[in-house]
Amino acid sequence: MFRQLNLAGLFLLTLTSPAFAAEGGFTWANLLFGGLAEPLASIGIDPRPILDMIIVAAVLIGLAWWLGKPFRETQMLEPSGRLDKDHFAVTVVEGILNFLSGIIQHGIGPRPLLPLLGTYGLFILFLNLAGLVPGFNPPTDQFNITFAFAIVVFLLTHTLGIRQHGASYIKQFIGPMPLMAPLMFPVELISHLVRPMSLSIRLLGNMTGDHKVVLIFSSILALGLPVPFMGLGILISVLQAFVFVLLSAIYFEVAMSEAH
């Protein structure tokens, strides 16, 4: 009897494992938004990462609404002295803001960039972690997704630089010595142009490798064996979200600081 129950549990776990989802089995995207897959595919859009991103975005919006409800009802929330959801929300937001304050010290400062970089950090983190949840195809192992994130950072970097310095922003590309400008300009130009590729490929490569490891060991034995690798996957997911926000903040700070 117990053996039959164990075999049944192993069978169900295998059905919902990342390996089974990757082979076209059960996915949450198909369950919740299966009707959108064909219309998206008909216009040349891969529905798998888009639908999974919609689910993750909906979860984050729901969490933000739930955690932010007390702050919308009053202008000043008294500390409760307990470790509750309100304290957790304040800790997360203040932690991200303090982190950005240590990097972005010129131009518009860190607070106007908090909504973008904070959202990026949490969104990428949840997308990374979604790849470890049975029934999800991780969106961050798709190049078009990570490149879209990176190109926004690239465009905003130079928008902030031009807004801060105007025409003198070009000095960041030619260096402090006019005689070195013919050499420095192409080097700096190339280094800036490869930033979107660097950001996107770093995130893509690490998350693809991590999810492949979990996938391989889940296909070998779905029960027990992948657990240590899933723990490592959680660590990599957090680290990659942190690195993406860190590099983005550095790019913004360099663009708004004085030419060097």
C-alpha cells in the first residue's frame, strides 16, 4: 500500500517537474491563459515567456497592492514593533533605497530611480525563481526578454547623461585629453554599445545554466535529488537580480557624474 502511494506521489511530482513542463506537459501559463497562446504565436510572438511574465507580474502587483494598502490609507504609519507585513514592506523598500543611495550620488539622485530599479530587481528575482517552480518555463532564459530589460537601461543611461550634462556629455566619450580623443572615442563608444549585450547575456547565461542543471537532475530523479541544486538555484536567482540592479545603478551614476 505504502509502496503504491510512494509511486503515485513520484509520478505526480514527475508530471509537474520542470523536465515535464519543458517537454510540453502541464504549465500554469496554459492552464490560466491557454487561449492566448495561439493568437500570440500567429503574430510571431513566443507565448511561453510572455504568459509566464504575465503571471509573475500579476503576483507582484497583487503583493504590492496588499502590502501597500496600509500606507495608502494613512500618511503616517506608526511602527507596531512587530515583525509583520508592514514592517517587511518598509524594510524591503528602505533597503533598496539605501543600497541605491550608496551608488547614485549625482544628478537626480536615487529616489526617482527607485521605482524602476526596485521593480527591475523584484521582477527579475521572481522571474528567476519561477524557473524553479513546477509548471513554469523561466522567462529569463530567453534572450529577447533579458535584452529588452537591458535596452531600457541602456537608453535611460544616456537620457540621464544628456539631461545632466547637455552637449558636454560627449566629454565622457573623448576623455580628458583632446589629443587622445581619436583613440578614446571609438573605445568608449564600443564599450557603451556592448553594455546591453553584456547585461542580457550575463543574466541569460547564468539562469539558463542553473535551470538546465535542475532540469537534468529532475529528469533523473524527481524526488530528493534536485533539492540541493534548487537551493543553489535560489542563491543564483537572488545574485543575478542583485547584479543586474547593481550594474544598472553604476551605469546611471557614471552617466550623471562629471566626465572622467
